[in-house]
Amino acid sequence: MLAAERYHGPDPINLGTGHEISIGDLATLVAEISGYDGQIAWDTSKPSGQPRRCLDVSRAEELFGFRAGTPFREGLAQTVDWYLETTDALNPA
């Protein structure tokens, strides 16, 4: 909402916590939060890609006062819960 109300520039702005996490740790965390107990398999024949993600969120705070109020793990859990509820609602058994 802050971005819509206070930012009218053409450049993209990263929104988030600024929390850095490896792709492997993120996959493990999503599996844990979602209750997935299977194995995570990596296709080592493919390029490894970017091993970590950390977005610079300083412009959001500087330009319109945004600072994440939800910790990364909690926000991820809320997102997974929303996804599971939405998927269940769209595909009833």
C-alpha cells in the first residue's frame, strides 16, 4: 500500500526482509513448513545457477518508508498456508 500511495517512479523496488538465504536452505525450509517429508533431489546435470538470494530493500525504506514487519520464516509460513488453503479450495476432493 505504501508503494502505491507514495511511489510513482518507473524503477522497480524490492520489497522484503533483506534476509539472505541459500536456495538449498530455502527448499529445506519450505519443505519443513509445508510438511513435506520426501527427499529434495538436485539435478546436478543442470547449471547451478544463483546459489543465494538477498535483495537490497534499502530503496523501499528510503523512498516510502517501507520496512518489513513480518520475519522471513513467519511470512514464508503464511504464504505456504495461503497457497495450501487456496489450492484446496480450488480443487476440492
